[in-house]
Amino acid sequence: MAYRRTDSVAARLADTRRHILNAARELVAEGGFAAAQMTEVARKAGVATGTLYRYFPSKEELCRQVFREVSAREMNVLAGIAQGPGTASARLESVLRTFATRAVRGRRLAFALLAEPVDVGLAEERARFRRTHGEIFSGILEEGIASGEFPARDVKVTAACIAGAIPTALIGPLAPESHELDEKGEKVVDEIMTFCLAGVGLLQPRIKVKSPEPRIGEPRIRA
Amino acid sequence: MAYRRTDSVAARLADTRRHILNAARELVAEGGFAAAQMTEVARKAGVATGTLYRYFPSKEELCRQVFREVSAREMNVLAGIAQGPGTASARLESVLRTFATRAVRGRRLAFALLAEPVDVGLAEERARFRRTHGEIFSGILEEGIASGEFPARDVKVTAACIAGAIPTALIGPLAPESHELDEKGEKVVDEIMTFCLAGVGLLQPRIKVKSPEPRIGEPRIRA
DNA sequence: CGACAATCTGAATCATAGTTCATTCTTGTA
DNA sequence: TACAAGAATGAACTATGATTCAGATTGTCG
């Protein structure tokens, strides 16, 4: 027997892989995907450029992986809320607020995920990201329609509208150089929510909807 | 006296410039900005590569110019409607429908303007484009709020929401390979409008709004 | 330890596409 | 027609940044 990868080596490899991904993620968080150049990633991760290619077949794959990890984190948060307890309208509200608020908080990263000019590979990843957003919204919408909380609509289109409205409304303010959100962030989020909730037909509902479980720390939007 | 640019030469120069811009625009309309490579543009325009640089300082400028021309055409159509006669709600409706419908018709070009991955220069141009959209929407919204047709809102955010919702809802279907809109186009447009109009607070208005001048060929959206 | 395999290194290479510029062709005036 | 200046040409150049790979290092096992 000639060679066998020991656990300690496997661990070190995994560790290096993480280091690389973390380095890349940090660069993206600081300067967007444009800042994630292979040389920089390598330097920040403390390895040689060539080493990156022992872990990822190409820059595109590395960046995609970063994109997926970061976006998965967001999606999980939202999916958790979507699948949680509460009326559809309460969950929709919570999901929207969370989405927008987290984007405002993680400004640069959100910009990178949602709006930064990227090449086709990442654009594809971004499309998937938005589609998943759409699915989360659709799910809630379907339930809300079934329960009579929302009027019947094409949920896919409606979900896509929401998925587009939020980032776009935030983008100007979200752009790395803008500091608009530092102060007005909450107000902007409220306005966006008003629009989206009204868009699905909620704010002026035919039947007054009672929301049985308002979440702590999730204040109602202004009427 | 040695040399003077005659009218006929000036005309030829202007003509060449137009040829170049048209060639570029056609390439963009066929394959997006990605297809607008200098060599290709030159070939299509029937000039040498170097000649392009006698008319435009860089590829970026050439592409920006193309972007501006194409988007200006769209903006003018919308601005015309916005400044035309009719209640704010009627104009808003008309503008939204026109925006969406034209995007569906001019599929590839719309995709290039709204969603194709482009580099930073064009992304800037695109941001301006969206901002102008926003301004058109804001204008109508302000008037509608003043006249009591819409509830009071932050018009900038609301306008941005609309400007984001429409393209995003169209993008999946708008993507060059998708043929979804060939049949379902109208329905999708209707759904998007429903969302946006409801979003501004219109579809279930406090006071029933009568639209005095419904435009020919601009059917009302389904109730 | 010695031999072999896996891993790492980073300067050199490559790929792409935009840009340049020495040269040629056209146009305007004397 | 001669000649100067503008315009056009397109092959060569360049800039950027990803990718490679021959050699060095580290790890495994008899």
C-alpha cells in the first residue's frame, strides 16, 4: 500500500478550502465580486495562486460557491420564516421586512448579490437566487389565497414583482457609495413593504384580516 | 488655405457615424451587448476597426451611446403618455402597460437594456435609465396623490418599486431563450399591472375613480 | 530512513478583446 | 496637377487577469 489520505490531512485540506472560501467571501463583502481576483483571494487566504486551482476548477466556480453560500444563508432565514407559524399575511410581512432589513444591514454584500455588475456565470447564480426568492413568496401567497387572506392572483408573477421591487427600491440607497440608508433605512423599508403588501391586495383587504400571532420584534407597518 | 471640411464630407462623416451606431444597435438587438464587439461592429458597419476610434473614443462610449439612444426612445414614449391628458391613474395605467408591452415586443433589446449582464459603464447607464423611469412614475404619482386618486406615499420609493417589479417579473420570460411570452405575454402584463396598481393603492380605491379618457387600444386591466 | 505520492508554489504563459499607429487612400485648394 | 491635410485601414500591440506547470515541499508507509 502506497499512500492513504489521513484524517489530519483531510482536515487540513478542508480547512484550506474554508480559508479560501472565507477569504473570497470577505473580499466580496468589502469590494464586491469585482474585488475577488484570484491573486487577491490567494493572498488573503495565505496560499499560492496555483493552490486555488487545486480546490476550485476555475474562478467562476469559486465565485459561484461563494455566491451560493452567502445567498443560501439569506434564503434559509427567509424560508424559516415562511415555514414558521402564523397567518400567511403575517409571514409575508415578516419575510419582506426581514429581506429588506437584512439587505440594508449587510449593505455591500447585498449589493453584490443583488445588483453589482457581474459576468454571466454569476448572473445565472443570481437568477437562481431570485427564483428562489420567488418560490418562497409564491408559497406564502398560495397559502394566503387558499385561506382567503389575499385575492386570487398569478402567484408566480406576483412573487417576481416582489422579488424585483425590493432590491430595486433599495439599490440606489444600496449602492456602495450611498449613505442614504444610514438614517432613512427604516422608513424606506416601511415604504417598500407598504407597496408590496398593497400589491398582493393586503392593505385594503375586502375582509379585514386579523393577524393572530404578531411576532415579537416585528412591528406592524404603519397603516 | 489648405483644407476645409466641405458639407459633403461632413455629411459622409455623419453618415458613417450613423452606420456605426446602427450596426452596433443591430448587434445588440440580436445578441445583446455581449455581441457588440468592436471587430463585429466594424464589420457590420463596413468600416475598419480603427475607424471606430475616429468616431468614438472607446468601446464603452460607443455602447453607452447605443444604450442612450435606445433607452431614450422608450423613455420618450413613456414621458409622452405621462405628460398627456387623462387622470393620473389612467396615465399610470397606460404607462405601465406600455412599458411592459413594449418590453415584451422588443424582447431581446429589452433584455439587453434591463437585465443582461453588462460591465460597469453600461450598468451606470442602466441605472440612469431606471432612475428616469422612476421619475416618470413619480411625477404621475405625485399628481395622483395631489388629486386624491392615490393615497399619500413616498413617491420615490414607490416609483422605484414599480421600476423594479416590471422588469423582474418579465425577466424570466424575457430571457432570450425563453418563449414563454409568445403566448402568455398579455396575461403576464396584466398580472404585473394588477400588482403595481394595487401597490400604489389604486385597485381598491377609497373613492371610486372614474377615468374620463380611456385610450383607444389601451384596454382596462381586468378588475 | 528512503521512495513514492500528494500537495503547494508563483513566475511564466495564455486568452480575449480593446486599442494603437504607420501606412495608404481621399479630399480640398492653389 | 501638385501637394497638404484629413480620413480610413487593419495588422500589430497591449492590458488585464485567469490559468498552467515544472520544480520544491510535505506527508505516508514499508
